[in-house]
Amino acid sequence: MPPTTPPSKSPARPKRGEGQWKLGHREPLNPNERVKRDDDGLNVRARIENVYSKQGFDSIDPSDLRGRMRWWGLYTQRKPGIDGGRTAALEPEELDDEYFMMRVRVDGGGLTTDQLRVLGEISQEFARDTADVTDRNNIQYHWLRIEDIPEVWRRLEAVDLVTTEACGDTPRAFLGSPVAGIAADEPINGDPAIFAIREKYVGSPEFSNLPRKFKTAISGQQDVAHEVNDVAFIGSVHPEHGPGFDLWVGGGLSTNPKLAVRLGAWVPIDEVPEVWAGVISVFRDYGYRRLRSRARLKFLVADWGAEEFRRVLEEEYLHRKLVDGPAPATPERPIDHIGVHKQVDGLNYIGVAPASGRVSGTTLIALAKAVEAAGSRRLKLTPYQKIVVLDVADEAVESLRSELDSLGLQSDPSPWRRSTMACTGIEFCKLAIVETKERAIRLVEELEKRLADVHPDVPISIHLNGCPNSCARTQVADIGLKGQIVTDSAGNQVEGFQVHLGGGLGLDSGFGRKLRGHKVASAELGDYVDRVVRNFVAQRTEGERFAQ
Ligand code: SF4
């Protein structure tokens, strides 16, 4: 028998790097990395103040306009009148309007009535009375002119509000519990850790060039959608050490959704800033910078796994072991704090639901007045596009509730208003394919009429998103709607949504299923939701939740 020749092996191809700094990939590997290497995004502020605001929109350097201005919470908004079907075909400059969207970060979500009034006045004076409560504790303006930005900053900063790193490849606004420090059932108050991190690290060049955005949630309770954040510290009671936080990493949605994983570590409150800095440092140094689409922390965590991530964090960054800790009990649903509830000090908090987070400067000013008239000066924004008024005495509750009601801020909303969220959508967002905010508002009104005879005893969340980016968390809604062009019942190409059914957080943490054929034209959305809800209610077994 002739000797057999082993099949020739092609030489192993060198593995392509992922652009990780720690492994020596310092050369920028994509245009976004080059922009960041050429100049720190934080430096654009001086140019806005000294040049662009004085010389006008046309003087803005394109790499500042479409890159670094985000480091100060600024994006150009979408030129009106461009339909969603053309979004992908156009160059960025064809989509750019001369007006800006601005995000104001409200770390932990807390506002005083003085701050609220200033936010409202800025909106009226400079932003055509726009103001949205976003699902990341931001207030978002539209229609700002570059000439007005320095004055807007001056007024915001006079009341301790900032836009620093509200967008960009940075540590974005921190989600915190709307009821931190006042809830009877909270194992620990996370707000002091949020403020300590903000004080030390927001605006610091140490973390102003990350591979991509970095989202943080810190709460004593499970009311901050922690499963979809890059890092989260969630209240947990250690059997020996007492109250502290359970550490999660690597959550994120968009086109490759991943739920965060527990590292099995318990962190006492005074160590949260150090551990947070460790996690974000791992991301900065090991995060993937080659492809923008793989640059979020979730990809690194998925490749490494929780054990390896914890090992690197402990050995290379903290230089000590973390304490092992138990998982906190998971509530059936994330807590949204709507309605009237008792605080530990005997006062009350009232959670209200503006329709899909849309308010206005006029509403914010009226809200500040109503809250002060009720004897309070504190509010919170929530990660569910809601507002919670704190510190209301018993005798002021009912009059405040009716005042809030008259402002469109209902404390006893219909299930549809309570559980519907929407992203910015085509009205202002350059990536959008469909309209969302106003569509959501109309949908809620429609469902309140159509489903007046249906009273599901479990919440059914509806999240409208204008594109696959999932800013309003498509995949973790009971009915998740992802904007796209669809064919309607008459055969026309129209705005519509791909439906994801049965996603959730809390006990039902998981992504909704994208059902083939479940695409719905925007104009037919009311019919579709009506049908789905009625079927669910009719076929539901006792105690069954929508996501089960
Ligand atoms: Fe814009 Fe898409 Fe995000 Fe909506 S989901 S705000 S359309 S990027």
C-alpha cells in the first residue's frame, strides 16, 4: 500500500485583532477611533464657545459636528421631510439639519423644582418648547441653534445640571432608583455611589475615550432595567456583611442583544466607585475597537464569560478579590413606581406617566409650580420615561394629583399609558425609519378607547422604536416594535414595525420572539395590538404573564 500523504495543511492564519488597547492595538482601526485619537471629545467645548457659536453652523468642523459634539450631549437632528425609506441611502450631511438635539444628564434622576423650572425656561426660550423624558434619566431638547448653546450651558450649570458626556463614547447618565433613600422596602440607597462616581469621573479624560458608550445603573431595587446596562450594582443583602450591591456586567440591546450577567460579587457601597472604575477600565483597555458594531462591552463579556471577566477585574485592576455574594430576589416585574406610595418618613411619593415621556417646557414649569404648592421641592425622572414627585404630605396628595392630571401627568393611568414607551423616532433622529413618539401617543389614546372593556391584571408593555437600535428597548417589551418599511394590506410600502413578542425584565428576563410574518403597518397598529391583547386575555390561564 502506498504511503498516504497527509492532507496539506494551510498555515494557520494569524487571528485578527479586535483592536484592544491592552493587546497593543493602538492604531485607530476605524474612522470613529481616528476622530477620538485626533482630539479628545471633551475639547470641543472650547471651540463651541469660542468659534462655532460666534461664527455659525457652517463654521463647524465636520469631525466635531458628527463626532465630538456628542461628548457635550449634542447631535444634529434630522432634516424634516426625509422619509424613512431613504434613511440608509443618504450621506450623513444630507440628513443633518442645522438644529441640535441636546441631552441634559440627570444622574440618579433627581431634580429640584428650581432645576425643573430652569429646564422649562430653556425649553421655552431656545428649544421651541420641546422636552422629552428619556429612558436614561435625561431631559432631551430639540431645535437648539449653535449660537445659543453657551447660554444654555450657563443656565444649566447655574443650577448644577450638565450635558457633559451625555452622549458619545463615554460613561452616559447613570440610572438610579426613583425612590432611593425614601422607599421602605429598599435594602440600600444607591444614590451616594452615583454622586461619588459622577463627581470623580464624569468629564475626566481617564474615561473620555471608550470603545463605545457605557451605560450604568445603580439602585437598591430592581427598578432601573439593570439587565440591559453595561454595568449595574443592584441592592443585595449579604448574610454576613449586610446590605450592599450585586454586580452585573455586559448587558445591552440594539442588533445583538445580550442580558447582563452576574459576576457573583457583593460590593459594599463605599467600594462601588472603585469597582465601577475597574469595570469601565477593563472596557476601555480590552474593549473591541476594530469594528464599531462589536465595540460594546457585551461582546467582550460574551467572549470571556463572567468568570474570566471577574478574574481580570480582580487581578489587573482591583488587585484584590471581591467578596462572593448571593443573587438578590427577582421581582415579577420591574418596579415603575406609578401611583401614590408611602415613604419611610411618612410622606408620600406620586409616580406619574407622561405619554411616552413627551412633556414640554411649559409643562415642566407648571409641574414645578404645582409641586411647590404641594409643599415639596423634589422630583425624580425614571428609566421608564416617567416622573415621580417626592415628599408630599398626606393632606396635599389629592389636590396635587388632580393638578398633575390636568397637566397630562396621570398618577392613575390606563395600563396602556403606563406601559408604553417610545424612542425619538423620525421626527428628529437621523437613524430613524419610522415615526414613534406621536405614534405612541395616538396609540395609547386609541387603546384606551378600544380596550376600555379589557382589564388585564398583568401589565403589557409596548415599546416603539424607530429602527433596530432599540433605544426604547424593543426586545424586552411584551410587545416590542422595531421600525421598518413594511407592506400594508393594500400592498403599499409604508412605515411599520417588525413585532417581537414576549420579552421582559425581572422574572421574565429574556428577549421577545421575532415572529415571521408579524409585521404591522403603523396605521394598522391599533388593530394589531387590540387583537393580540384580546387573544391573550381570552386564552390566558390563571396567573399567566404575557411573557410566559
Ligand atoms: Fe433613533 Fe433608532 Fe434610537 Fe429610535 S431606536 S432613537 S430611531 S437610533
